Amino acid sequence: MNHNVRVNLGKRSYDILISEGLIENSAQYIVPLLSRPRVAVITDENVGGLYLDTLNDALSKAGINSDTLTLPAGEATKSWPYLTQSVEWLLEKKIERHDIVIALGGGVIGDIVGFAAAILRRGVRFIQMPTSLLAQVDSSVGGKTGINAPHGKNLIGAFHQPSLVLADISALDTLSKRDFLAGYGEVVKYGLLGNADFFEWLEVNGLALAQGDKEKRAEAVHMSCQMKAEIVASDETEQGNRAILNLGHTFCHALEAATGYSDRLLHGEGVAIGCTLAFDLSARIGLCAQEHPSRLRAHLKTMGIKTDLSDIEGDLPSAKALLELMEQDKKVVDGKLRFILAKDIGESFVTSDVNKSDVIKVLSHALSISA
Ligand code: GLY
């Protein structure tokens, strides 16, 4: 079955190809985009060790010269020093305006390489080859690129759409269970924000896809990318509705800051907990029935993904301190926090109309059960 998705953005439109063996078979999709037989590949130590030889073999068999830069794995790489290193390396390798840069890796590599491509010679094209579930369903699609600042995550960046996304489903086989499930947090988000049927499908098929069912994995990546592509096509630079893709993220970003962006909480785990808190808040202020957060919790627990604050090891700050961290979020407009809340599973919307006292009550309750 064909799972590919088209992102319709006029001249900046591109395809997301979703199937097994795409790294091995990548050359046939890359060649038509090249103006000369030459690419630059940036990856990280973990992914490079697993897939770089396969990619370079495929490129070399097609007569394409490739140079590779391997960066350290981990969130700390999304920073000025590695951005400088990447851009200077691309210049040293004489990557020209019409060449292509390939980002081979998870969300960190996709974000930093996309940003390097955005600013190199005022913009060169790039291809996303996402190897984590999180990157395949979210960060490699939609053109958000950037690095972190000491003031917070993703505060420095640019919108720069890739020319192609190659989501190789086989690459998900080498993810640890924890990394796979963290990516699943972003998958569930799509069902919650706009497609109750997809959420129901995940309730039925989630365990099978987590256990390795390739067809179901491809279907879940396809459904997620299809939803994201439609939202991005309608609001590329997040002037309005694209913000619903941030369901769970206002809580998530505060929790990531509170846990020092460490292994205590992976981004997708924070998204899953953040979605639960967003549904708790929605139920508290009477937007949705209490059965919706309960249904979400039940599914996340069945999957074995972090669901509640009690699933985060170690101490957490007070509700008031967490709210202060939320106020650092990029989504603050005129000093007012913006939340993505829900009227139902599959029916989310953006609002600034939330009383801080309700947020404090939801967080205090969540912290009290975790104490
Ligand atoms: N990850 C949210 C977005 O791309 O808009």
C-alpha cells in the first residue's frame, strides 16, 4: 500500500515518502533533485553508526559524491557551537546554492541541519531522512528548523521547508522501546487534536505497531503526516491554526525545563503527559467530559508510555513554579499563555482564555497524586 503524503505549499511543495528500505533505495529519489552529482550529509554518532554506510553506498552506486559530517548525539547538539561547525563545514566543502544537504537522523539532526541549510548562502535545499518515530511523524515535516537558546528550546530558528522527506520505516526497528514510545506520544497527539477515528484506530492497533508491525507503523506515520501536511498547508508559519499541533506542548515545555532537558523526560513523553494535563484542564473548566482524560490515560497506560507527573522520576517544582516556566513559552502572546484545549477527543482548539488559577489547580492535583 502507498503511504506517501504530499505537502502542498505552492512552489515549496514536497513529498513525504513512507516505506521500508528508503535509505537503501534513496538515490532514485535524490538524483532528480540534484543539479550536480554531489551532496553533503550531516548525521549523528548513533545514527551514523547504523545507517551512514547504507546511505553512502546507495549514493556512490548512483555516482553521487557525498561528504559527511558526524555530530554528537543528543539535545545539546542543537546549539550555536554545532550550528557554526555545520555551516562552516558546508562552506569548507564548497556546498553551493543549488546543492542539497541531507539530514540523516532524529529530531535534533533534522532541526539543526534544516536551520544550517536555511542560513547557508541565504538558503540551500535540504532533504530530511528522519530515523526516529518522533522525527518521522512531526519534526521532519513542516519546515520548522532551529536550535535551542539558554533561554529555552527552539527559540532561534527559521521556517525552511525540506525538498523531500524520506521516512524509512525500517529505521524504527533500531529504536529503543523508550524512544519508540516517546515518538508515539506525538502520534497520539494527532488523534487527540483532530481525528477521533485515528485515536480509536490507535486504541485498537497501538500495541501491534509498538511490537513491530511494519504495515501498522507505516499507516500510523502516514496518518500523522497527512494530518500535519494539511495543517501546515493551511498555515505554514503558524499565524493561526498550526498552533493546534502544539497540543500538550505548553505543559511539556515547562516539564522539560523543570527536568533540565535530561533523560528524566524525553520530549515525546512530555507531550503525552502534556496532552493528559491539557485534557484534565479542559475537563476542569467544563469544555469536555471527564471520561475523555480518563480514556486518554487508559490508552497511554496500556501502551506503557509516561502518562502522569508521577511517572517522572525525582522531585518536580511546585505548581506555581511550573506555571512560571510555562510563561517562558514561545506561545505567550501579550503576556497571555496560549493553550490548546479540547472539546472532545479529536476536537482541539487554541485559546488564551484560561484562568491561571485553573492551571494551578490542575497542576496541584497532578502533583499531589505524584507525591
Ligand atoms: N511541531 C509543531 C509544528 O511543527 O508546528
